[in-house]
Amino acid sequence: MSIQQPKADMSIRQYSGKLTIDQTKAWHNLGLKSSFVRTRETADHARQIAMEGLARIAREGDELMRIEQGGNPIAAQGERNAVWEFDYQPGATPWQELVQLNYESTEPDIHTTPNKPKINITPRPPQFGYQPGSISFSIEQYADLQIEFTNLMYKGYRFETEI
């Protein structure tokens, strides 16, 4: 008998994953922004300046309303408003944590086809050796049982005797 197990047929196909690199925050950190982002930031900044301006005008109006309490509010307001503060922050160097990396892997496509084992059997007739002849039997020893009793005493009612 011989048994052979062929290997299974297998095919594996791995599709490429998808790597996404988003450098938007790094470019923004350098000051390189799209017109849409610049417009939105300018609008937000203008809204904030307008609110601060309204608060300043209301505060200065309250100071002028209390002019009779002393002091010189017109001169104090002129001195405060004469100075123009300018704050410019140039872009910084890119920072690696501002770059966002995202990798989406794909599942491999695996197909297997098992092969059946190859079994070869060659039957053979049984081989035995037998010579016809006569059978004789004999008994070497017959069954024999002998029991001997020594120092045996019989204890009856009011007497004892040795057997």
C-alpha cells in the first residue's frame, strides 16, 4: 500500500492598501493657506475686531457719560487710541505632528483547493504453510487430589477426640 498527499493548490492575491498623507495643517503652520481658508480667517478676525470695537465704543461712551465725576476722559481716550498695535506672526517651521498619516490596508484574496490523496493498493493472497498429516495426542498426567489432615481434633458435646 502506498499513500501520497499532494499539496493543495493555493493562490493569494494582495491588493495595494491606501495611504493618505494630509499636510494641510503643516502648510497652514508655514502660512501657506488657500484663499478659502484665508477669507474665512479674515472674516473671523474682522468679526472679532468689530466686537472689540463695539465694546470699546460702549466703554468710552460710559466714560464720557460720567464726565461730571472728574478727570479728563477725552484726553485719556485720545491717548489710548493714538497708539496702533500691530502684531505679525510669520509662519513657523513645519512640525511632523501636524502631518496626518492614514493607512487603510486591504484583506488578501486567498483561494485554496485541496487535492485528494493518492492511494495505491496491490492485494496479495495470503501465504501460509500447511502439511497434511495425522494428529496424535496424549495426556501426561491425570487429575489426582489427595488431602491429609494432621493434628485434627473433634470437639463434641462434653468430649474431645483426636482423629
